[in-house]
Amino acid sequence: MRPLHAQNLLLAWERGSSPAHLPALHRALSMLEVACPEHSRAALAALDMSARDRLLLQMRAMSFGARLDCRFDCAQCSAALEFAASTEALQPPCANPSDTVFGAYRLSLREASSEDLCVAARETDGSEALRVLIERCVQVENEQGHLEPPSTWPVELRQHAGAYLETLHASAAIVLQFDCPACGRHDAQTFDAASFVWREVVHHAQRLLDDVHALAWAYGWSEAAVLRMHRRRRQAYLERVGL
């Protein structure tokens, strides 16, 4: 893995921004694809969501530091709740899928990957998307130990599989618990690592583009020349042009 600095930062921002309607799942993969050139996009897409988020937080620590400044609004009084956390503290818990028995069937589950979610997202109907996700993440064996094709699953078995898969994914979520200092309400918020890191990539990329623009305007330097500079030298020149 390499940090998102200079050219790599702009490349991750560019790939994640085009096209503008790109789903969040694809943006996360675009960032990791730049940060982890040793892995193919297909290999990154095959990672379960917990492993993906751990990589995103590792990339964030390498690129922008381990401290994260977070903010939530209280659902009851709308007070702003600000706090700092570390990327280490926000590591997603490891989901521990285990087999479950339903009647005469044994179900084996795994946590969904980006690829699974992307395939399910192609369905316009929510129930169909859930069906696709269940069939990709769950295997069912009969009493003889043979795999049962999804087309033969009873309705009750499918419902059990969906509920168990939902429990598995909930156990892997990053949940922040807090009490509002203004009204005392206890609340919990799910931390979306991909969205958080993407917002930071956009922020830092825009700042870097501003730096390139200012130095190109002042000195006539090319983007490549500005990006090759160490950040300290670039900042020294920015101070000399009044920024």
C-alpha cells in the first residue's frame, strides 16, 4: 500500500469522481486501486466489506494521519457533537460467520463483498436485490450433504437465511455510541468508513488543485512540477505568494 499524496491523490479523486453518479461502492474501490497497485480491482472487489474498510482506514492513516475528527448532529436537539477518534479505534470488528441449521438444512454464510453488493444493486426492486445477495452469500446443504440450488429453497429457509445474513453484517458494522452533552440523549451512529474517507480525499484533492493553480499562476510551473515538490517546499512557495 502507498499513501495518497500528490499525483496519487489526484488520480484517486479523478477516478472516484467520474462519472459523477458513480456509486459509493465504486468510489471505495477506485481509491484502493490507486493505493494498492499490487492488487487488481477484481481482487479488491472480492474482499468482504470488513476487510475493505480496514484497508481504507489503513490508507487514510498513511495519507492524512491516524486522527479522525468526526461530527454528528443529535437526533433530538440537533446539537453538534464533535469528537476525535483514531483509525485504530475505528477498525471494524471481524464478522465470524458460522454454519446454522434450519430443519433438515445446513446453511453456510459469508460476509458480502463489494462485488456481491454491486451485482445486487443492479436490481431495481429491493426484494430482488436481497434475493441476489442471499444467493451469492449463502450455501445450503441437504441431509445428504449435497448443495441445494437456490431455486429449490423453501420460503421459510430463504427468510431464515436473510435474517441470519443481516445479523452477520450488523455484527461487522462500526457503531459509535455517545451521549449528547446538551440534552443527554443516548444515541448510536454507524460509521461509514468509505464515505468518510472519500470526503477527505475530495477535500485534500481540492486543496492540492488550489495549490497547483496558485503556483502555476505565480511562477508558470506545470502541474507535474508542482506535484513533484515536497509538501514543505510547496508550502514555502505558497507563503511567498501570500497564501
